[in-house]
Amino acid sequence: MRLAFVGQQAYFGYIALEQPAGGLEPRFFELRPNASGAELRAALDAYDPDVVIAFRPEFVPHGLFEGLRAITLGWLTEPLPRDDDPHEDLEQRLEYLKAIDPDNFDRVIAFEPKIIPAASDVVPIWRSVPLPCTDRLFAEPRETSAAPRFLFTGRSTAHRDAFLNPIKHDFDVVHLAHGVTDDKLAEFMAQCDAGINLHNEPYPTFENRCGVYLAAGLLLISETLDPRCGLVPGVHYVECDAPWAMWDICGALMRTPHAFRTIRQRGRAAGERFRASAVYPRLVADLLADVRAHGSPRSSRVAATLRTE
């Protein structure tokens, strides 16, 4: 079965399935926001996929998948407002979502469950699935070095800098702000002992870097997660709610590098739930079964469903 991923390679390449697994033959297609999509559609027609999974489906041009002989799934990857007084950043992301063309998709899923109420006001949501991690980045935990090195992947914001600046001052921190993916990212993770997760702004969510750090065998040190998507603080990772608390955890790892060994090992085991070769075959099988059972408003549904039986 041919599986096409559509999205921005720099952000979602390491979330996709890269090698055949579970009867799926994957290929990634670049989605350029604000482009007409003509080149993308021509490439998809040439590939003739059975299933298309689009990350950030609000960027897919209206009508792009019309007549495409495939079952199409949109995957929401951005946090959204949760209450009556949301952060302006979340409001902006909701405005982006309103650009989605629901007719492009047979189903839409969310990367975490707490965005579903806001998203459902724009487009029907089928289910919630955390973003996976490609198999290539999985590694076994190594012994923590005598001088542990910390890793953070993500752009700087005032909120993040409040946590990172004191840690950078006193500890060995690798900060990859943008553009380091694929084998280069694997190299950096192999040279580090712990991965730091921080929210973009002062609102809680569940970032996909959590699963990536766990998969790579790093000790995950995270700002408070909400939701936690099955992870348990103190068992799979270390959680803190303030800059001073995160600095203290980093200091504890420096003083006693092996103190968090059990958490690191359990975290790596929990990382298996994000393995792309396990997630995508199950997801695609459920997707096809649900479309067969309940139908879809897309005109291509019948042809695509018949092709995959």
C-alpha cells in the first residue's frame, strides 16, 4: 500500500515513516505554505498513493485533493486555545486552522486531546494520536557521562530563555534553534545525555520532541506537560514547573550522573509507543476500516476504499 506524507520536511520529516513497514510503502512530499499546490498535486498523481497523511492540513490549498484516488488524513500538529482567556499565540494558531478545507480530508486527527474542543468548532476530529518518531532516531540509553551534556531543539522565545539562560550559564547545553534534522540531529542526540523540553509560550501542551528524546535514549527533563499522553513524571521523565527547579534538576544530574538511570531506562521503554513503524500501520488500518464502515464526504472515497481491499 502506497502511503504519501505531505508536509514541511524540515519540521515533519523525522515524524514520518521512512522505511517500508506493515505493508506500507512511504514517500514524503514537500508542502510549501502559500504555494498553489499544482506541483505537489502533480507529484501525488504520479505516485498514485492509497493513503495520504498531511501534517498541518490548514496549509493544504483548497480543493487540492479533489478527485485524488486516495484516503486522506489531516493531522493537526499545533496547540490551540483551551479556555476563555487564551494566549494570543494560540489565538493566532486557531486563525490559521480556520483556513483548512474540510473537503480535502476523509478524516482529521489531533496531536493531543485537549485541543479537540477548539478544533471541533472548525473541522470534525476523528481521534487524538501523539506525533510519532521515525525509527532511525531510536537508540539505546548510554551511560551518563561524568560531565553531562544537555540538548534543546527549538527556537528561542522569552519564555524559553527564562529557563535556558541560567542553565546555559552553568552547564554544557547544546541549543539547536532551527534546521538540524535527520542524521545531524541523531549525531547531536548521541553526544548528549539529557533532552530539555520547554513550551513555546507560557501555556501547557505536549511537544513531539518529548517522544523523540525518549526514543533516542536521553533523559527527558520537561516543563510541566498537559496532557502527558501516557508518560508519568518521576517514572518516565523528570518534570518541573519553574526555571529554578529545572536548574536544580540539571545540577543534580551533574553531581550524581547515574542518579536518574532508572528513569532514563524506563523513559526509553516508553518511547516505543512513538515508534513510527508501529504507529503508522495501526493508524492506517484503523483509518481504512473507519472510512469503509462510516463513509466520507469526499467523492474519491469509494474508489480509494475499493483499491485497498
